[in-house]
Amino acid sequence: MSQSKPTLVVGGGMSGISTALELSELGLPVILVERSPFLGGKVAAFNKYFPKLCPPTCGLEINYKRLRKAANITLHTQARVTRVEGGPGDYSVTIEVEPRFVNDRCTACGACAEACASEREDDFNQSLAKTKAIYLSSPMAYPRRYVLDKEACDEGDLAKIQEACKYGAVDLEEEGSVLTESVGAIVWATGFSPYDASRVEYLGRGELPDVINNLQMERLADKTGPTGGKLLRPSDGKEVTSVAFVQCAGSRDLKHLAYCSGICCLASLKQISYVREAAPDAKVYMFHIDVRAGKYEQFYARIQADEGVEIVKGKVAGIFQEGDSLRLQVEDIESGEAIKVDVDMAVLATGMVPNTQDLPFEASTDDYGFLMMDESKGIIPTGCVRRPADVATVVQDATGAAMRALCQE
Amino acid sequence: MEHKIGVYICTGCGIGDALDLAAIEKVATSDGKAALCKTHECLCSQEGHALVQADIDAGDVDVVAVAACSMREKQAELSWGETWVERINYREQLVWSHEPNDEDTQWLAEDYMRMLGARMEHVTRPEPHIEEMSDRVLVVGGGISGMSAALFAARAGKEVVIVEKEDGLGGFLRRVHRRFPVAPPYQELEENDIQATIDQVIANDKITVHLSSTIGKIDGAPGRFEVTVEGAGAKETVGSIVVAAGFVPYDAGKLTHLGYGEVKDVVTSVELEEMAREGKLVRPSDGADLETVVFVQCAGSRDPDHLDYCSTTCCSVSLKQTRYIREANEDAKTYVLYKDLRTPGQWEIFYQNVAKDGTIFVKSEVKSVAAGEDGGAVVTVQDVLLGEDVEIEADLVVLAVGQVPACQNEQLLKLGYRQGPELPSIDARIEIKEGDDEDEGPVERKDEVTGGFPNSHFVCFPYETRRTGIYAAGSVRQPTDSVTAADDAAGAAFKAIKCVALQSEGKAVHPRVGDMSWPDFALQRCTQCKRCTEECPFGALDEDEKGTPKPNPTRCRRCGVCMGACPERIVGFADYSVQSINSMIKGIYVAEEWEEKPAVLCLVCENDAYPALDMAGLARMKHSPFVRVVPMRCLGGLNLQWIADAMAKGFDGVLLLGCKAGDDYQCHFIQGSELAQTRLGKVQETLDRLMLESERVAFHEVEIDSFGAIPGIIDSFMERLEELGPNPFKD
């Protein structure tokens, strides 16, 4: 083990955080690069985990606590790795960092956001709301430093923001930077994006506002989310009284994602519990090809036993607006009949697409863009960039990635 | 204890505008025991940092007490090398949660200074506990997981000892014919290449392998486990352990309803592997060719009478085995009878490929399996799609059996731990004994909701078991396939290495990574009540023959449950003890009755409830200023003495905010919150003795994201106290 060179960990979601912390706590230096202004990735935006139905922020807080103590982790947010050269033990990489326009004097007191009237689309809340142009993504945002979306902010507000900050933390002239680093190992943990279900034309995604995806459902149900946890349908803010979960929205479909993402069934079962808790009288449907609940059978059985929930082996053939409601046309595979169901909102269980576009290195991927583990080539993929996985598997894999990085050092 | 405390009040973020700083300074340098007290408009700035550094350099200060934002903020900026830093939360939980320039807010701010002075009288800097340590790794099990763990640990430079009960390495894969595809295009079966891994292990001079051996006994603790290896007759000293004992197939003897043991041509998926390996893919009854083969999925799985979970691999195994049948006889008919066909991830592609072979998939319930007239079997199924019963005549019926973790059937570790020889599963709980009956041992409640797999935090921290330095990997930890198992072993090996690396510097492992403090026992005052040895969630304490605890600091996670358990108050950490918190409670100024100002002590879990309080402050939600917050490592450290003392001192109430307990617990120390609630059950006696109402002490479970509920919890508690009227013990 030569400890001279740091490990580069690319991606600050659950995978990247876990790998970085494991190495750091062993005394090894790490450079952690995250493209967005805050860490936590998808997990930070989840309302609850299956099957325990516990808040992800509980475990994230422990991880952030570990990060606060980790003096040997250099964190770059709003950053991308644009060049990778060399091989295991001796890489040279280029990291491009965008300006945050808020420096480390920020105390997160919030005076800037109070002074700012300009708003931007809230990507953390899956576009279900707006934030101020200078913002923290969530009450748990890490690092605890505001970020300015300068393009979304009008000139007058820029001046007000700067004036509101007593600590000289707003730096409108900040420029991005380009760093060159020498690293011993690289762990690629850039995660996934949800499949763009608008490509499955017959599901109405993109045209019908009340057809949302599973990540949006997480934000809708979150007490700290845009609706305070009330299940309000996007079109008119009505509290939903019926919801349909559409499984395999593009998954297990040769025209879209041929593979199964493995977690969407459990995610929908979990989200069914959100609906049943927030609106106990609501009627819930789940249409699926197979329910793939993995080892959490009892969780599945609990949801299955709920009288307000109808789980149907059936394929959704179309979603249309029908007056005030959405109408789903479903081929019920068990009865062989075509059925129609009217609901207030439909949740598309979209699968995982690996974030492996524009890789700065020559990668071995499978037909779907997932990175293959090829240790001779050096770069160590981990988490959902490697294969679809649930959070526990991602943490397990990220710990293994730390081991592989240790062996390369 | 002699400290030179420097109190530094940050006046930024609204703190300076909301408080009378001169008055606080007076309290800080009197009751607060501070040598000096200074203010700065932005302590986290370079200038602020330099102000403090100058005092440290001049030798005026050896403890820096920062009254500013929460301890969860600005840790890097508000640190001065190795200097001891105390944090007082004047921002989130003071000026952001209470009315500015209000006498009650001011009083709260001054009380926090008094609590600082009182605490510092009873704390010292933790001295790490350092022992001579071995960094060798013991791997229990020489299958794919164990060999993978061993190879990774060896690559990282560690010596490894593998103990394998069979006469050769390879584990379950020795019995497997071929493996399902693991790489694109997920079409062809893979050769079973386990021998290559076995050869690597044997050739590795860092790895010692004991075959035909089992663990006779493991004594000691991380860094110094003494392992007796039965069979090889060896003694090994190791620092940490990876348990990779794999699984055993579910006992098909219990599947008579599926014809096993009664119909000759019914075999398990494991037996089919062996038939394929030996090239004997024929009817067991008469050696006839296989024309029709039926695979029965979930044979004993997803079944409350057998295994109530899904082993996640059996569907893919059956798909693979349909290929064996077709390779032997390309005209063979194969049926897969399933509830849900489960091929997550890229296995789905393999499923699509196999589906093209012509296998017939039937979503169905198997009603019976009977012997056929001329051998073979007749499977009667209810075809769910057709809605009717169908009979299938088969030459062979293959039952896809699930995985049972090896630890369910045998003792693997035989730990010489007072709390038992094996890794507890996630749902194993220790019940606190209610009375003082000395003979009543701990009761393990085991409801096996997760099939007995050992773990403690299976979502966020999947490697954390309840035995420090012992990590499970592969199918003993969860049902898994061989590729995932080998990956899993990499993580477990890392954890094993890291545990010893940290412990050798006296540092704790998860979740208080790096904590140098450890519990000290004043054993001369021990009454051998055994509460601490029973309640430790991590089995850290052994006992001598009299029942006196024998601490093992390297097994300890520093939660403080032992400290809460001890009725004699003899357990404490250098910087966290019954006395230090007691002193804080005593330091709080309790108003006299005529002042009509209630006093409430609020003991808060620092992992979830404390951040939630911070976030309530961030949202500028207000709550009663009469609540004094004392953070705790875990509420499992709750000592009832504090409640008795607070009540005797005239506090009107005690509010405890802890994590969710129960089967879906959120406590990072497994049972701390539950233990605190159980202990509170006994506080009634204390309150009765003082003639006080039981409602004066309340426990609330607070999830970290439920911060919006906190003001309501506090306010309704305050309302109830008001109805009860003041504590008559007030002066």
C-alpha cells in the first residue's frame, strides 16, 4: 500500500460517499467529485427506504457526520472529471469546477435567500416546485453552503443578495476552475437517471400532468417536500383519492430498457404505503408483469393484504385524460379481459439508466451502458452505474470498491 | 478537573442581535468557569479563528467553548489543531428557535453557559485505549465468498487464515455444473471456473487454509481473537473475522407436498446440478431419457410454512437448468411453474434468451405431485391465467429450493462471549429483566422476520453486525448468487481490515468512528447485578464467575448503554458520564415557584432528534424557551438517577426525544431507544416516592425528518405540565 496518491471518487451519491468515507477512515486521502452543488444523490431525495419505511436522512446524517470529520477528503461539488490518463497507481485527471458564486464564508444563515425574489426550477424536488435562485437543496443539504443559479437571478436580485450577506460570502465574479490531479485509483460512482418514460408514448408522460414518475412520488410524499407530504396531484392540487402504479414503465421492454431494474416493484410497494398513510380512504392499483420483491417478501405480503390495494398482473396499454381523471386501459393477464380504471394520478415505475454518457475514458460497458468491472483496465465502477441496485447493495458494493481501490494503491 | 476554558461567542447569524452578551459573559466567567469570554462577529472567518488561536498560543486557553451554530456546522472552521472544542448551540436551537431579546431566551442562553461550567468540572480528555494487536484476518468458510475475502485481504497485505469444514475449498460451487451468464450478451452458460480461484488461494503464501476443520472456540476481542481450530488442531491469533459460511439448501425433506421423498423422479435444484455434473441427466427411477421436465419455483420459498422470503436466485438457477436439459436432449419439453418470475437486473436478458428456447412458463399454484404410472410424475397445477387445473406428466420434477444461512443450522463461531456464541440476527433482541431476580438471565427474542441472517442495519450500513470486528459476507448474510457473493466479500474484507486499523489507534468503529473514549468501570463498587453485561447491544462485556463485568474496549461502540444500565453509576467515559450530565442538570437555574417559569430537562439523541431540532431551527420554528437540551450519544445511556435528581431539584418535567424503536428500529445502537423506554417504565417508582405525576416524564420517538412535529411535541408537553402545576419540590 503506497499511501502517497489519493483515490478519486466520482459521484457524491450513496455509492461515492460510502467509498470515500471507507477509504478516508482507513487514513487514505480521497478526492470526491460531485456534479451537483450538494451530496446525497438520489437517496437524499427519497422519502423513505423499503422495507423499514425509515427516512434515508437518518443514515445520511451519520454519513455527513463522518464527512465533517474527514479532513483527508477533498470535496469538489459542481465538478466534472473531463480527462483521465494513465493507469492504476498513476493516473492524471482533469477536474472542471463550476463557480458556486458563494464562498466558504457562507454560514447558511439564509439572509441571501430571504432577499432574493428570483426563482428557479427546483431540480431536487423533481420540478414539482420552485426554489429561490440562491438556495440550499433541502434542510439536510450538504455541504451546508448556499449556491447561486446566476442565470435564474435577475440583476436587481443579484445586488440585493450580495448586500444581504454580512459575511462577504456571495462572490458574483467567481470563476470556474480547472484542476489537474495525480491519483492512484479511480472509483466511478455516477449513479443513474430515471428512464424518460415520455418515450413510452402510450403512457401519457409529458402530456398529462398527473402522470408522474417514481422519483416525483418520493418528493410529493416527503414531509419536507414541495407539498409538505400531502399527495396533491400536479394538475390542480387536488388531494388524490385514487392512484395507479404502473410497473415496468419502459422496463423489460426490448424497445426501451430490456433489463429489469430490480427495485421498482419494491419502490412502488413502498409508495403504496405512502398513499395509504396520507389518504387512508384512497384506492390504489398496481399493474405489473411480475412482482419482484426480492427478499422482502413480508413487506410485499403486508401491502398485498391491504384491502385498499389491488395488485393486478396486467399490462397498461394506454393512459388518457378522461374528464377530471386519468383513464388507464389495462390488459388483465389473469382474467384475459381488457379493463378500464379511472384514477386521480398515475405513478410510472421508471427504471434506472446508468449515467455513463460522455465518459472521459474508454470504458467497457454492456449493451445498456452499465460499466463492466474490469480491474485490469483500472477504473472501478460501483453502485448503479454498474448494475441496477437497491441502497443496501449499493453500500455493499461501494465498500467493495474501497477494497479494490486499496489493492490498487 | 482543571481546565482553562475560553468561551467565544459568535455574534453572527442573528445571535448578537438577540441576546444581552454582557450578561452572558458574566455568567460564562462565573458559573461557566471560563477563564475568559470573548465575542466575534464571525468566528468561522479567518479573523475569528485567529482570535482564538492567539489565546491558545498564549497559553490562556486549553478548552475552546464556541457558542455559535450547531455542532453539526462549521467543524473544520471551528477547530484549532488538537485543542479540545466544546460547542454550545446558540444559533439553530437558541436564537432561531426562540424570541429575540426576550428574558426567557436570555435565561436559556445563560443556562447553557452554566451547563458548560458544570460539565467541564467532570470531564477530561479521552486517552485512547491501545492494545497490542494482530491484523490477521480469519475467514470462516472456504467457498466463493470466503476465498474472495481471503484473496482481497491478502492483496492488501494481510495474512489470512481460512477454516473450511469440507475436505476441499470451493464450497457450494463444487456441486455446481455450470454458472449462469454474468456478462453480455447473457446468452451462453459460463463454465464453472471455481478451480481457478481455489488454485489462486492455494498458491497465495499469505493465506493459510485449514481443511476438514471447524471453529472449536473463539475467545478475545477485535485485535486479539484467540481461535481454536478443531480438525487441524491449530491455534490462531487474528484481529478480525469474516464469516462466509454460505448457505445450505432448504431441507427438501419438508417438501413432501411437492412429492419429494415420495416420488422418485422429484429432485431438488441442487441434486440436478450434481446429476448434470456427473452426466446423468436421466430419470432417477429407471434411467430413462428426460422428455419432459417441470421446474417448480418457490419450492418452500415465499411460504409462511417454510421460508418466508425469496432467495432471489432460484428463478435464474432454473432458467440455467432448462439449458442443461436441452443440451442433453434438444427436443425435451421444459416447464417452469412460478408465482412471479424474478430475474432482476441483467438476468432479465438471460430470461428473455431462455424464453426463446421454447420453455413454457406457467404462472400457477402447484396442487399436487404424484408418481406417474410408468415412472416420472404427474404435476397438478392450478393455472392462474387459464383459471383451471392442468395436469402435466413429467419425467422429472425439479424443486427450486431456497437458501438457508449456514448459521441457522450450526454454530459457526462459538464465541466465548457472555451474550452467546454467534452473530445475532437483525431481529434478535435482548429483553431487559424487570425485577432484581439475580437468576433471571437475558431472554433472546427471535422472531426471525428476516430469516435469521446476521445484520444490524441492513439498509444504510449493511456490513454492521452486532459483534465488532466480525463481518458476514455472501449467502450467510443474505440470499445471493455467486458473483454478488464474491463482490460482497470484498466489502467485508475491507471492513475487517479497517476495524483493526482503527482499533490499533484506540479509535472506535461505526457509528462513532474515531471516538477515542471508552467506558471505564469503577469495579470496586460493582454489585454484580449484570445489567450492563446483559444490555450491551454489542456483547462487549464478559463476566467473571461472580458476575463482575470484564470490559473489552475493542468490542465497544461507545454508545453508553452500560452507563445507563448501571444502578450504581460506576460506568463512565472521560468526556461523557453520569456525573457530567448530572452536573449539567444541577447547573441549570431552576426558578422559584413565584417566578412562574417552568423548568424542563430535555434529553436528546444526538443522531436523529438533535439534527431534527436543528432543522426546526433552520425553518425558524419556535418552541418553549423553558426546555434545556442535553444531547446524548444514545438514549440507551439514560440513567434514571438524572430523572430523580432533576425532579428533586424542582424541574417540572423531563422530556426524552429518541429514535424509533421496535422491529423497524432506527436506533444506530440497535436497542438504545428501546432500552431507554423500558427503563422509563421503572421511573414510576421514583415519581411515586416523590409523590409526583408520571406524566411529568415523557418519551417521544422522533424521526429525523419529522422536525416539523417537534415544536408541537414540546408545546403540548408544556401545556400538560401547566395543567399539573409546578413541581412542589421547587424552592
